[in-house]
Amino acid sequence: MAKQFAVIGMGRFGSGLAAELFKEGAEVLAIDKNEKRIQDNSHIVTHAVVADTTDERVIKELGLRNMDVVVVAIGDDIQTSILTTMILKELGVNQVIAKAVTNQHAKVLKQVGADRVVLPERETGIRIARKLLSPNVLDFIELSDEYKIEEIVASPFMIGKSLRELDIRAKFQVSVIAINSDGKMNISPLPDDKIQQGDILLVLGEKKLLKKFETKLEKILSII
């Protein structure tokens, strides 16, 4: 089943995030008070509605409590951003990510319950979308249109096993090129090197093959 996201605020940040989530197969509900913004972005999401999210009844009617993640991407009205975030958390939305325009704004958003606060000058909507779609991926580096390197948190089933036992390259055609263990980087790890709790793997491969690897990890984690 596709993950469900709501993005509130269809400015440059919000529309970029929504478009990337939708492109990668997620169900995306776009919300904005501005009708033109909704019209301009209706083709890049699953559903798009004009609504005022400072109204508790509206949030209930839109079913935002059932979303996997709600992103508050409002940047032009700090008061609306804060009120929306607060109402979403009060109504029991599982995960709320809120965009902040200043450090003080970020501090208030955390105080009213935002699970995560992002500053767009540090993180783009596209980058955040990819992290949301692959929670075990901490970061990534685009090498070309086809290849990238991802930082992936070692999953529980990997702990105590060697790279030889995991056989990641043969099974997924991607390569573990380094292991960050407690801040120490092991470059070109050996086949018999074992994965420890908290290790971060740097994995290189084609984007489509890395995606298959991530999907496999998510399936295993859902069973554990």
C-alpha cells in the first residue's frame, strides 16, 4: 500500500516536496488557502484542495489524522504555520514535519509539538521527500543521473553478521564501500568485517537497484 502524505502550503518548497513524493508513487494530498496555487499544482499530486487548516473541523473532514505524515510547508504566514502544527498534533496526527523560516520560528514549532522542523535553506523539498520515502536512508550523494551513494542505518537483522554473510552485492548488485562505526570510518571494508549496532553503511549503486535494496529493508523491518 502506498504511503499517504499531506502537504500544507504549495509554495516552492511545498510543491517541490509534493511533486517528488507523488513521482515516487506516494499518495499526496496538497492543501493551500490560495486557489491559484492549488490549480497550478493539482496535476502533480493525487488530490488538491483549497482549505484553511487553522480550522479544526477542516482538518478532521480532510482525514489528516489518517495520513502517514503531514508536512506543514507554510512559509508566508508564521501564525498559520504554528496554529496548523499545534492543531494537527492535538488531533493525534502521527508525524508532523514543519517548515520554519527563522530559528525562532523553528523553536516555537518544536514547542507546539512538531516532530521535526526543517529550514529550507538547509534542506530542499526534494531531499526531504526522498528521506521520507526511505526512512532508513540518512543522506545521499548524487553521482550522476544513474548512480548515487546512500548512508543507510544498519538494520537489526544485519547486526553481528559479516558482509560475506549478508552478501549484499550478490543479492542486490549494490556495494558497501564504507562503514561508519561510532564515528570511525572503515573505508573498503573486508568481507569478514561484521556489522555492529549503530553502524552506518555507505552503499554505492544504480538508483533503481538502491531503491530495490531499500524496499527489501523496509519489508524486513516491518516483519521484525
